[in-house]
Amino acid sequence: MENVETRRKELYSEIEKLFKDHEGRHHLVLRPLIFVNAKNQEDPEIEVLKKTITELTFNHPCWGERMPNACVPLELEIAELVAEGKQIMSLAEVKELNAISEVSVLSPEQLTDFLHYQHSLGKIVYFDTPQLRDNVIISPLLMVEVMRSFITDVEFWPKEDKTRKTFKKMSINGMIQKVDLYQIWEQEEFRQILPFKEYIFDMLIHLDIVSEQRRYDTNTGSRLPVEHFFVPCMLSQRNDTDFLTQECTPERTVSLAFVFNGTIIPPALPNRLICACLSMWTLKQYRGRKLMFSGFVGLSFDKEHDIVVCVEGNKILLYLVHKRSKGLIVPEIATSVRECLHLTLERISEFYQSTVHEKLSGQLPFHTEYSCSRFICYIPGERLALKTDECVCYHGDNIKLNWKVWNQEQKQKQCDPDCTGLSEDALSQFPSNTELLRLSVNCETHMIHDLAIHLDMGETEWSDMVENYPRNTQMVKFLTLIDLRENSGIRFKDLANSLREMKITTHTLCMMRRRKQVKSSIPDDILDSIPTDEILDNISTQIGKMVFQLGTELGLSIADLDNIDKCNCDLTAQSKEVLFTWRRDRLVRPTIRVLEQALVNSRKGARCLEEVVKNVDPKTLRAVETITDRIRDNANRIIQEIQTSQILDHMMTQLVISVDDRRRIEQHAGQDDQNKALLDIVIERREPAYGVFVDGLDTYGYEELANDLKCESQKISPSAALLPADNEDLSDWNVPLYKVRLQKNYIKVITGIQHESIVDHLITRDVVSVDDGEKIESGKTTQEKNRTLMDLLLRKNKQGYIEFLKALRKDSCMQILQIK
């Protein structure tokens, strides 16, 4: 007992110190500090607790307010239902309960006021929003059970492997899928939640316990499905990487801060901002780790620019990092990122003001401050905007220069009068392919010629370049600059010196850092999606001779582009290969927005893309994107764990791969390489190949992996609906009908026949050779031998198929196979 009072004093002191300067200090009840011995029913401090609660109740602002007598009967009816164990009522049930009252009936307006008032007292939970207004939680303790079901310490995780795995993944990356949460609620102690699972899930989103990026169909206004959700309170690990110190250096980074009025930021607010960032840009990996931690996220904007968002106290810090030098940061990118995050924070703030019924004053709860190069001094944006000259911090840095990078006029085509050109650090860098492309686009042909000669390129080399591309001056200009960099090792400094000696303004180099403004008519939910094969096929026919420039803007290397050019003479084929190569590279999220910007930068324009996507369904785009993400998230497990033979049998039977596909997969010696080849096909073809692939995993012993790959909308057997009827739509396969029928019975054949007599019959009928027979016999198992036989038959003509059927008729297994 003597330790209780000592400890009580220590805690008083610690709590007072902790909340001394907190802006919500007057809301907190810190005294008395009550210790209750849970093992002692007679503990005197229980009485202190009761007394304290009673006093707080009497001090509540609503205590003593007069309540209309008409509300009492409905309140008592609801209280009885809670006592009987009912926890949620539909709004229709509440209205019915009100209508049958023998004492008084509330009008619709009074009933709405009643629900809001009871909610304010904490007796019920009711939100009058579109997703939530149809139900009322009459026992708020249900929300405690909901929270306890998935926000809990590791020692309370369920022992069952599948559910425990969900908790483990959630604690590592803070993400959960809706189906996984529903699975948690299937546990016996949480079964009462299941009948209302959709409503409860919407409630969790509304309260920011679970976060999503809200996407809407632009035609109907309905919300589009989201696969992954962020549970920020379960992601407790702080950033323990050295990314900030090693990558976000003063030489390569500019920074600003969104500073909030209070001393801390409510955790839900930056978490929602991070969710929005994850939906717009690709989560960055650094030294094998994903850069997402509690209050911290690192993202890739493109191959040259990275974004970092992190929370420190009452600030949300934004860093924009260039791969080589901050002097090469594209101002339009910095400005668009700043505007995007500012607008997102503004909308999130408005949302919270609306949920607590505060009147919108027009005054945002945060303002923007810009940092010096050392990220120590931060100056408010309003002060910088008013200054026309320098704004020097304590370290002698002109913060106005950083402010201009973040606040670039989007329509500005020329440098500001006070522009000093590229920084010394930037001048020491080698120009990238994209920067050289933009320089070539902004310069006349004769100017590039003179520049090249000035940089010691011979006239013969220039003439050869012109001769190689007689009808494409843009290629001549671009490849000339590439040649100068590769063979003469020119840097920005060399270009600047040559321009100066030629009496041409060095501000020409500043234009290499500019992007053309895109005036898009494509809806955001489509722009932020990854293009399907169909979109890329359609747009590839319209690229024409701009394919090299487009590939460069999309980040392909010169080696990749040269290889594509050598392998394909047809421009459409080249365009298609460029677009598909770009989409496969997931270092940066390959969205339609990125493609649109690249088309504009390469002077092709975005009109052709607008025509291609004008009738595209956003739901289809999201489904395709989900499939690709699922495969990539589980690629290592697939490559390392599965044996492909039976999966390939299944996919061939379901007609989603051909015998040639199988041969290309199995030509690889190692199982890992075979699995990679199979994944490439599934990613390329998506549905129906993906659904059949997942179904095959489920069927042949990889149930856990199949469950992780299944989409929410995917049922137990997705392949059942993918097959045409016996004679329906078989013409779409563009292969002879007999081959389709043979392949549809693939598994029956390899598992149901004895090949010896059949092979003998086929040899006597000259369908297969003696060497073929020996090749078949070289298989280690009966199934391997039958697979080789099927591989041969699928390459034979119809007569071979007929002879195969004749051989089967002589065999008793024909009755089992029933080949049609």
C-alpha cells in the first residue's frame, strides 16, 4: 500500500508534464488518479471511481436539460431491446418501433432530432451520411468488440494459422483486405458482427479506423470497389531506414512543411493523406524494404523524382528528391505534387470539420512553410509570396529560390528575369535521355547542327545522321545529342559553355527542366488507372514515327529502343512493344496519366488517347490493375513454391494457354524459370488466364496461395464461366475445332489412358513416327508420356485426331473419357 501513493504522485507529475502545453488540456480530467485492485471487490477506490463518474455526469453540458416527454417511450423501448441483446437496428425498424408506440409517435423531423441527440449523449451511434444512415447501433459497446477484433496486441492474436497470418501481414505493412477482415469476424466471439459486416466496414472507414482512397464512377457517382485498406493504428513501426539521411540530401532535395495550428496532428489526418499518396504514386522500395512506416511514406513519382511524406509533431513534411541534383528538379512536377497534397489536406480537413458539425469558416487549420537547403529554417509561404527579392535565412540560403520551384506558373514558357540558370551542381551532371529529348524539341535543326560542330562532331558524322533519318529531323536532333553525350562525354556545363560562346542564351538549358501542361478531358478515375492490353493495342496504331520519342519520355533506355527498332520494322509493332515494355516496369506506376503526359511531351498530343479511353469502364481498369498487383505481390512465393506441371494441365484444359505456350514455358531448365515464364503469360493475358491459374493453384494443393491471389469478386471456381459451350464461340479461337476439343479433354487424356496400344496404332497409321514413339516412352511417368503424346497430337492435322479417336474406341477407357 505504501507504494501506491508514491506511484500515484509520480504519475501525476508525469501526466501534468506530458499535457502541460497541449491545446486540449482543458478537456482532460487528470484528477483524481484512481487505482483499482481488480482482485479485491471491496477495494475502497471503486467508490472513488463511482463518485468521480457521477460528478462528471452532473457536470456534462447536457445534464439537467429538459427532454420532451414524447421521446421517453422510444428511448425505453430501445433500452429494452439492448437488454435483450440486440445491438443494431435498421432505420426502418426504428421507424416501425416509433410508429407502433401506444403513448406517443414522433414526427419524421422529431425522430431525426432524437437520433442525433441520443448519439451526442453516447447512447447510440448514428451518422446521417449516405452509407450509414440506414442503420443505428443501439448498443455502442458493439464498436468496442469491433475494434477489439482486429486492433489488438500480438498475444491476443488467434492461433489459427490463416487468420494469424492476416494479423502478421497487417502489423508489418498496415494493410488489410475486406475479405480478410470478414474472415476475422467469422471467429465465434465476433459472429454477432457478421450480419452487418458491410455496414460496420463503412463505419470503420467513416471513422478513419480503416482508410481508403475513395474512387467514384464518374457516370453514376457510385463508389468503386477498393481491394486493399490501410489500418494505420496497426502499423506501429517507425522509419528505421537511413533513407532520409542518405537520399534526402541538401544537394538533391527541396522541402516544405504543412504546419498545423495545434501542437500535434490527429493521427487519422496524415494517415488519410498517406492513403491518398499510395493511390497516386508507387510505393518505393529501398534496400529491399518498402518505405511505409507509421507517419512516413516514400514514393516514386518517376524515374528521376521521389516523394517523401512524414509527420513530425504538428508538421507534415514533404520532400521532393531528384536522382542526381535538385537543380534538375522539374518545377512543374514540384508544383503539381504540392498542389495535389495541399488540396487533399484541405478536403480531409473539411471532412473532419463536417463530422463534428463545426461551421466551415474558410480558414484552413494549416499553412505552408518552405525550407532552406539544410531543412532547418522554415518560412511561411505568404511571406515569401509578398517578397520580390531574396529571402535569406539564418544560414544564408535564399529560400525564395526553393519557393519558386514549388510554385511554378504552369503556363509560363520563359524563365523569370531573375533566373540564374542551372546551379553549379546541376551543371556538373550528365544530361538524361529525356532532358536531351526536350532540348532537341525546343531547338531548331540548324542550332543543333552548329552546337554539335562546336562540340567537335565532324560534318561527316552529322551527314551520316541525316542520311539515316532522311524524313525525321526530330530523330536527327535527338540522336545527335545522344551521340555527343555517349562519345564525347558532354555534361550540362559543356552545353552551357558552347551556347554562351555561340552567343545563345543558356536559358535554353532551363527548358530541359520543363514539362508541357496537359489540359485533359479524361476523368481522374481513368487517368489514375493502369492501361489494359486493349488500350495499348488501340493507341499503338496512332503513334507513327514518334515511337522513339515516346519511348524516351516513358523512360525506356536507348538500348531497349534500339533493340525494339531492330526486331520490328513495322511502326505499329514498335509502338506496341514500347508501350508494353513501359507497362511491365513497375518502378513507377504506369498509369494512363503518365502515358498522357508522355504523349504531350513528345509532341504527339493526347487527343488520340482521349478517343481510345472515352468509352472505357473504370471498373474494368481497376479489375485489371488488381490482378497485376496480386501477382506481383506474391511473385516470389509463386516462383519458389509451385510445381507447374499440373497447373499447366489445368490451364490447357481450360483453353487459356496453347501447346506452344506450354513448350515455351517448359523449355527452361529450372523450375523457377518455368514459373517466371508462366507468370509472364498470366500477367500479359490477365483474365481469363488469371482466374484459371488461381483455380489451378486451389485445385492442386496451393490453397493458401490461391486465397491470397483471389479477388474479392472471384468465386470458388472462376474458370467455370470462362469456357464456351461445345460449339459456342469456338470460332473465336482461330484454331481448328478438333484441336479445341482435344485440348478441352487434356486432363482426361493424360490421366485416363494407357498410351502403349494407342501409340502403336498411330505409328501404323503414320500419324507419329517411330522416333516420336521413342520420345513418348522416354517420359518418367505415365502422365509425362501422355503429355508428350498430346503435344504431338495437337500439332498434327485432323486425320491424326480421327486416328486417335479410333485408337481410343478400341480401348475401354474411351467410355470414361467421352471425348466430343
